[in-house]
Amino acid sequence: MSSNPPDHYAVLHVSRSATQQEIARAYRSLMRRHHPDLDSGEAVPAELQRIMQAFAVLRDPGRRRAYDQETARAAAREAGGPRTIPVRLDPHTDPPLRATPVRWESGPWA
């Protein structure tokens, strides 16, 4: 899994709070601009692929929500902030367990 997911909002030139209509409008505009049949024959297939991939993720509300959560987690990892680690707790233990992140230190083997 890649450490940083691609920024689909930047690819489509829309804000993170863009509506579905704004995303669709930006996609159609970029496809008209970069399409090989409408362009002067200098279309970049990689750019078209990025545009189509970004639209495929952002047009579906479920995939967009998952993408937003993944980018938020990646930003938190980059910032070095605390992460939420799911832990199954036994409701009969008193006091409840508290899980903290493990901080690994480099040693002579690194």
C-alpha cells in the first residue's frame, strides 16, 4: 500500500467541499481539454488516466468517504500525531486497559 494516496481533488481542480455536480462539471471540462480526439494530438495518456481515476473515486459517495478518511490518516501519520488503534476490551476487567502506541527506536541493526 502506498504511503500517500494521490490527491484526486487537485487532479480535478476542485475543493474538498465540492458538490457532486461541481466534480462532474470539472471532469467533463478536463476531458474535453485533454481528450486525444479533440486535442491537437498531444494528449498525455497518463494525465487522462489520472483524471478518470480521480473521477471514479470522487463520484461515488462511499468511495469518496473512504478516500477522505485514508487521506486524513495519511496526513496524521505524516504529522506524527497519535493514531487510534482499535482494541478489543473485556468488559469485566477493572480498570479498563489503555493502549498506547509503541515507539520503536533504531539500534545497531538499523
